[in-house]
Amino acid sequence: MKQSLDRHEEVNLGRMYLKGEMAMTKFYFMVASLIFVISAAGTAMAQTIGYAEAIGQFAVACGQDLDKFCKTTNLGGGRAQQCLDQNQAGVSPSCKATISALRANLQKRAAARAAVLRVCDVDIRKFCAGIQQGDGNLMECFYKARRNMSAQCQRTVVDAGYDVSIGAAPPAGQIKLDAGDMVGALQGVDEAATSGISAASLRQLAAKGIRDPSRTNRMNREPLSQQLGNLAQFTIAIQFDLGSARIRPDSFKAVGLLADSMYHPYLQGYRILIVGHADARGKRDDNLILSQQRADAVREALINPFGISPARIEAVGLGEEQLLNRSNPEAAENRRVQLINIGK
């Protein structure tokens, strides 16, 4: 469940897995202190689990406790941690019951990540000879060659959570929940195409668009940026409380999938732009503000509890300025979170 914290496509495997160990340890202690538990107490799990599965099971086991004690508290920034900690006397037995199962899986994944460099050292030298540390292709070579490596190395890679199947990239507007699809959609970046794309530049563009008289009519409004549609991206549905930036527990798994994807070797070192979108209900200015708050909430959750480096994530809200369904501005699919790879 713990992944590496590399910022520039960590090519030094030793540093990468050491950082992964530290990040996972941090998440484990947070889980323990927050009573971040897995349902199905006493169930023996043969393999380690990723962020998405763990946080998803936690949401099932503790969702009612969160709604009861932490109704206005968001997942990110350590606030959920503080809330559950302060109310632990009233937290349900089912939410507390399986901390040992989660601990075992977290410890197994932490151990696997810490051991990858040692266990796979001979294989790396054999299959990635000629690729020196400091070459950005080393991590990709290691991942691609993993099927030909020793059984012990392959087992360690699986336990470390790096054995994600990558399929063909789905359409840009498709809303799915699959880590393999997400990684496939976000890789293959054209660095030249991402030039000029940033949260700050899009924020300025949105502010200008709202003041543009030619964009007053919401029906079939032109996209704020045609360039965004041409970039490596993935669209995901994340549920928030009505009129709020609080991520609902039933969407914790979606955020966990994004975290799992960002730790994948193919995406190491790349920066992700989180773009919040709203439908055209309500006031236009309010939609812009709320979409920014929601994008920020996803970013905060990726940083804490999931341990993604803040330098790798930007967030911007575009409100109703970039509708997915332009012919029906109030359609539900316009409320979405778009993830865009903006390069290194």
C-alpha cells in the first residue's frame, strides 16, 4: 500500500524504495492512530493491498462513523485523522475491529518495497545493463523486464504493488475506476504539447472567460481550452457533499486509485494537474469557486494521507467553463474531476 515518493521519475532505485518505505510507514501510523481499519475482521489476506482497496474498505467499515462524527471534515490534510481520534470512544466496533489485518498488509508491502532493490539487484543488472543510474529509462526498463526476472523478484514486485496491468488508454471523456486504465491514459506525454499548461494559467483563463460577453450563453459554450483535450488525461467521478468540497466516503477509493497510479513506475516523476469541473446549475461565479475548492480537496488528500509530493500535483477549478456535455449544461457528467499529465 505504500509507494515511492519520487519527484523527478526517481531513477535511483535505492532512494526510490527507501522513500516508499518511509511514506508507507507514515501512512501506517496514521491509519493506526486514526483507527483506519479494514472491514472483515480476522480475514487473512495473502497479498498486500493498494491505497485504493485499503481506503475503500476503510470507507465501508467507517463511513457511518465519518458521517456521524466528521460530517464537515474532509479526507485530506490530516483533518479526518484528528476528527476520528477525538471521537474514538464513540467509533463503532466494526470500524475498530480489523486494525491487525491492515497492519499485516501494510507491513508486508513496506517490507517488499524496502527489499526490491536487494532482491532484484542481479536481475536489474542482467536485464537493464547499460542503463546507468541517472538515466530516466532505468525505472521503466526494470518494470518492463519484470516478467523475465527471477521468481523471487517477481513475487517481491507483486507484494510491493507494482504489478499493475496496463491496457489501452480509454477515451478522454470516459469515467472509469481502474488503476491500469488510469496509468495507461496518463502516460505517453508529449512535453511540447503541455507547454504553457498550469493551474495558474488556467485559473487566469477561467477568470477571463467569465467576463467574456460572448460566453454568457451556457448552451453549447465553447471549451475554455482546446489544448486540454489533446493531452494525456483521465476523467474520474468523485462524489462530494452537496454544495461542499467534502469528499464523500464512497469516493475515497477513487482518490486511492489516483494515488496508486501516481506511484506506478511509468508515472514516476510526472506532474499531474487536477481540474475540477461543475455543471451549469447555480451561479457561474459560485461554480468556479466550488470547483476550485473540490480540486484542492483532491490534491490535499493525495498529499495526506497518500503521501504524494506536493510538487507533483497542481489543482485548478474551471467551474462550468469546460463542459463535457455542452448541449446539456446541467447534465451530471459535467460534474467531474479531470487528471492531466503536464510533464516533468
